[in-house]
Amino acid sequence: MPTPHRRAKTDDGPYTPSEQFPSGTVSTAEHCLCGIAGLVCTGAILALWYPALVAVTQPLYVLSSTAVVAVVTTLWLLTSLGVEFVWEWRAGRLSGES
């Protein structure tokens, strides 16, 4: 049974790229590139603010490393989502109309 966004393959020939990924969908490569771009942005931000982050979390003693990991993970998630939002906006796929 074909998936909803793909037609059944017939003897007409192979899929064309426009049939395989309709204009309203996002490929896995785009998600991965946004995650990598978010990681690079997070690294750049941490290069500047890591000493301040450690100083702020130091009063937590044993939990300070957990707080640093939580902040870094949240920062990475937010930057990758921001990069993906900008990517989709620039590609013109944010209208929500299919």
C-alpha cells in the first residue's frame, strides 16, 4: 500500500523528485543540516559564555554539571529550531496551506 504522499509505482517509470517529496514536505537532510547548524551556533555561543555559565551554576555544587548540560541541550534545541524556522520561512513553506 503506498504512503499518502507517494503515488503507487507503475510501469510509467521511476518517481520524479517532485512526486517523491511534494513542495510542502521537508527532507531528512534538511532536518539534519538544521541540527548541525544549531550545534555550530551553540558552540559559538558557548565559546563566549561558558565561563559565565559555569560561574552561575557553581552554587549548585554537585548538580552544577547537570545544570550546564541542561542549559547546553536547551540552547542547542532552541537554536536548531530557530534555524529550521528561518529555513522554512526563506523556502516559503510556512503558510500552512497544502
